[in-house]
Amino acid sequence: MEKYIQPFVRVCEAVFKDFCRAEVKVGRVFFMARDNQDLDWDISGIIGLSGQISGAVSISMKDIVAFKITKNLTGVDHNSFDIDVIDAIGEIINIIAGNIKKEFEESFRTAISLPSIVQGKGHKIIWPSDRIRIICIPFSIFSDQEVFLSIAIEEKK
């Protein structure tokens, strides 16, 4: 799994720095229990992967983080989940997945889907396969907040 984790970390660090003007610091990576996702997220952006690597990737956060990310992208303050916030989170996961696709293209042919957004306090993500472990990579952002990148992918033989 290490071969998958490091590219995601590199891509997230670059995307948040370049697009959101925010430094992120990777936390302790863990496997998320499929039936116990008590991380209290308010919004998630999800993208499916298909091809030689298949599964899904999501980015999840509390509302305050989504609002700050959107402000950094648009220059406008937000305090509710309007279309700009939803678009910003969709765009961030799209950029992350697109850059991951580039990272993996020498080894794996992979396609990405359009992003989907799930919004609501305490929502859960239903992952595409029971046999794939969910890797969660937490990042600290804006000094005292967190963003979680979750990955559930498998290599096709």
C-alpha cells in the first residue's frame, strides 16, 4: 500500500499549496473501519477510478474548512453550502484525482469519473467493494483544522 500512499500525499501537498494557497501537513495514516466512520464530516468530494486501478478516492472535511478553501479559491467569504462551496470541493477532488492519474500513468491505465459531492453532518461514504481496505490520510490545514483523503483502490491483475 505504501506505493499508493506517497503519491497521494505528494499530490495533496501540491494541490493545496498551488490552488488553495494553504500548507498541509500529513498526519498518521490509518485504515478506516467500513462500518465505523465517526469522523464527523460535513462535506465530501468523491471520484471513482477505473481501469488497471479501480475504486474511489474522497476528500472530506468540516464546513469551516470547506468555507476557507472556497475563500482561498474564489476570494469571497462563504458561511453556508452554496454552489461555490460545492463546486470548490468538487474541483479540489477532481484536481487531486487528475494528478494521481498522471502519477500512475506510466504503470497503470486509469480513468476517473466526474466528482460527486455528499453534504450533511455526520454522513457516511459507502465504498465500492467490501474486499478493499479504506486508507485514510489525515492532513492538518489552516493550523488547527483537518482534511481527510480516503482511498479505496485495488490493482487489477
